[in-house]
Amino acid sequence: MSLDSSGAQRRRAASTSLGQLGMVVLLVSISVLFIAASIAVLITNHQAPTWRAPERHGLPWGTGLSTLVLVVVSWQFQAALVAIRSNRFTDCLRRWRLGAAAALVFLLAQALNARHLMALEGTHATQSLFVFCYDLLVGLHAVHVVGGFVPLWLVHVRLMRRDYSSSRHDGMTFCVQYWHYLGVVWALLLGILVWVG
């Protein structure tokens, strides 16, 4: 191995390390926001004299379905990452597009779930702290899902140009990590919503 190629490998490893550090800082900072919102919901639930109308309980039925869709999102993006590590470009691009389509379905399902919850609550919807807290947590997650479409699109453009390969796929790795993170956060938020619902 020449000195030039070993120097290039060291620079690439250093940039990967810095990129991974940046990703960790991003996810930790976003986590602080989700933790603060979750604690606020739990405190509000504990202290509110009227949390929800007594005959109302549970979450919209579509919440379970949207959770399954988010599992598909993570699965497809992970499969795309595995494909690029083997230089299977066509399979990678196909998986990436399926994951992106599933992410759009998740966002649409969440909007329908919020609408369905408002219909279920009826006239109590505007006075229910549960509906407000549901909208807060789901809306906060939705904002981060929408934000996730920016790197998703950028990775898609680079995949189309075949900029990624088995040895160069850091941007794709970070994007997949972000979407896996959103899946974990959703599972935790869902647990809180079930608990207070």
C-alpha cells in the first residue's frame, strides 16, 4: 500500500468519525426535546383535574398500523444499506425508494390518526388535555419525520449518481441511523400515549 493511499484512508476514517460524532450530538439534542415533551405530558396527566372525558379511552386504531409502517421504513432503509455495502446498486435504490414511500405513508397515517382522534373525542376534543398532549407528541415526531425527508432526498440523489459504494456510504449510513432513531422514539412516545390514554 502506498503512502498516498494510506493517508487517504486515514482522512476518510477521520471524516467518518467526525460525521458519526456529529450524528450522535444531533440525536442527543433531539432526544432532550422529546424527553422534555414526554415529561411535560406525564406531569400534566398526573396533575390535570380533567384529563379526558370518562367514557373516552385508548388511541385511534390506525396508530398500530402506522407503527407497522414505520417498521417497514426502517427495514427497507437497512436493506438498502446492506445492498450498497455489497455494491448492489439497483437493489439499494429500489429499497431506498420503497422506504421513502413507506415514510410518506407513515406521515399520512399519522395525520389521519390525529383527525380520527378529534372525531372520537367529539365536542370534548377542544377541552381535552389528552388530545392536546397527543397532538404535541405526535406533531413533534411528525416535524422530525418531515425533516428526515431532506437527507433522504439528498441520499437518493447521490444514489442515482452512484456516488455511494461499498467503501463510501457514510451519508447513507447516517440517514439510516436517523430513521432508525425516529422508529425508536416513536415506540417510546407510543408507550407514553398508551399509558396516559
